[in-house]
Amino acid sequence: MKRYTDLDQAELIKLSDDEIETYISLECALEGVPLVPHPGDAPERPKLSPSTFYQIEGCDLVFRTREDAEDAAGKAAEIERHYYGGYNDGGVVLSLKTKTLIVSSVQLLSESDRESLDEDLAVWGDKHKAWEKDYKEWSNYQTKRKSIKNDVNAAVSDAKRQDLQRKQIGENWKTYLSLAGGDETLAKTFFVKAYGEEALEEISQ
């Protein structure tokens, strides 16, 4: 069983994304990091669900049904019927007008709504605590896995950087050799001044 640290530069460069993830998981297993699944989204907090009631405009009373509210509005209009206009000398009514009362719907919390909400909040509270516990475990796992992932990715990136650098040095050597008119001794002089003896040893391998 090879670990990523056992791979040479060429093997590291050829690793696919899936293979890199496999080496990350292997390191997690070797270091005792538990595999924890994502807990999913947090439980949604229960929302207020008010009931629809009906109210007569200008009145504090509310009714369960529109029919009850309209019936009450009709009776109130009869009580508040009043006269407009004036009287003739004999005291006869000249005009009569009934006051119009408007019924509209309103959203209010009933006692049963409040009790239902309290029950839902209690259930949600238990679920949310359990979710927070699972999420904390998952976050801890992600933190440890991320540290290992950074190490593996750094090794792969370093291998690719060194390979690119080696290829670039090879191209530079060809350029110096061309400038020296094919004279390797002169080309080496140019090359060593620019990159040092160690770089020269790399292209000689």
C-alpha cells in the first residue's frame, strides 16, 4: 500500500483528481480521522401560521367566519341608522340613510395557533440540537481532512513545479547552445553563470 509520500515525481504528476482524493482518504484513515457525512441543512424553524378572522371596520370584535361578521355588521347598521337632512314644519323626515359597515379579513394568532407553535418549536429545538452536534463533528472532520488535503496537494503541486522548471531549464540550455554556435564549453559557461552548477547537473542527467 503506497502513500503519496512513497510516489516519485513522475507518479505524483500523473495523479488524477480522483486518485488524489483516494490518497487523501488513505492518509485520513492512517491518522484515525473518522469519515463523517455532511448532516444536511439545518432544520427549518417553525413559522407563525396565523388563522384568518373577520372584523367589522372600526370595531374590536373579530369573527370566525365572514358570514358571522356580515350578519353582525347588518345588525349594527340597523342600530346606527340615522337621519340626514332637516325637518319641515310638521316634523316629517325628509331623508333617511343607512350607514354602511365594511367587513375585512385579518390574520391573527388564535390560542390553538399559539399552542401548536409552542409544540412545533419544542420538537424543532430537539432536532436542531442534534443537528448542531452532527454539524460540529462534520466540521471537525473537515478541518482535519483539509489539513491533510493541503499536504497532499502541496506535494503534487511541488512535483509539477519542479517538472516545469526542469523542462524550462532544458529549453534554456538549447538557447545558450545556439548562442554559443554549438560550442558546449561556451554554452556551459553561459548556463552556469545564470543558473549555477546544480542546474547544469540536472540537464546532464
